[in-house]
Amino acid sequence: MSTAAQPQGAFIMLWAGEDPALHSALLEELQSAGIPFMDKPMGDDEVAPTADPLPIDWKARFGFEVVVRTEDYPAAQPILERLLGEEPANLELPAQEEVPHQEPPPVYATETHPAVEVWSGSDDQIGQFLIAALQENEIPMHLQDPGGQTKIFVSAANETRAREIVREIVEAAPPE
């Protein structure tokens, strides 16, 4: 229990809350005004915890409580009201440069009609493996099979990823 002076007599709750900045400012103001107070952290009770991990209780489990003597309340209340009415200091975010937002190409143009050929070959095993790998990486594709020659097409947006997957499989090379 912290006190500016050891108050005697009846007490009244001036403020209870979780804001450490307001709590500090209130204690400083009360001390500078010569108003005795008692300050106690909430959740510091000598009560044994219940078995219920989520008890429904009217009392907060953390924060601060500041009480003053009943006769000092009329002098302490305007101090609290002034502090509550002030804007919090240094909470404004600094202005940032606007980055031009580039609109992604419409889904229709990028995913519905893949037009970039990333592989062409007659080896069915490699073709099936490539198709499975592209599907695994959620890359939409289009297949053509003219005269036994399989061709795999992807969108321009997925070309770099798809070419890397093809390179890894065809060349049996590790990812770069």
C-alpha cells in the first residue's frame, strides 16, 4: 500500500482503472496538491484463488485503485476530472508517405486464361509430377496435349514460381 501520508478516517474510491499513465499522473497531482491518498494495485488480494479458471466476478483482477478521505474528495475530484479530460500525450502516429497502390490484375485475366508456357515435353511421368507440384503450390494451370506433346501454361502472375518448380523437378535441383 502506497500513501502520500497515512490518511485516517473514512475513505471513498476516487478512481479505479487499468491506465498506468493516468494512474501515475493522478498520484503526482494528488501529492503536489497535498491531498492524502491510498494507492493499491488491484488483484493483490489475500483471497485464495477459486478452482474455476474463468470465474465470473464483479471485481477486476488487475489495475489500480486510488482512495482518498471523504473530506478530501471534493478537492480531489476536479483533479481527476481534469486528467480524464486531457488528451493522452504522444499517441499520434507519425505521418507516412503514401505508397501508390498498384491494383492487381483482375482474376479473369490472370487465372482464367493462363497464357505463359512453362513446360513442354512428351515424358508423361515428368508431366504428371509437374502438374501435381503446381497444384500442391496452388498455381492454376492450363494443359494442352497436341500430338502427344504436353504443354503446361500458367498466368503471368505465377510464372516465376512455376518456372522455379519446373526447374527443380526437371533438373532435379534444390530450390534456390
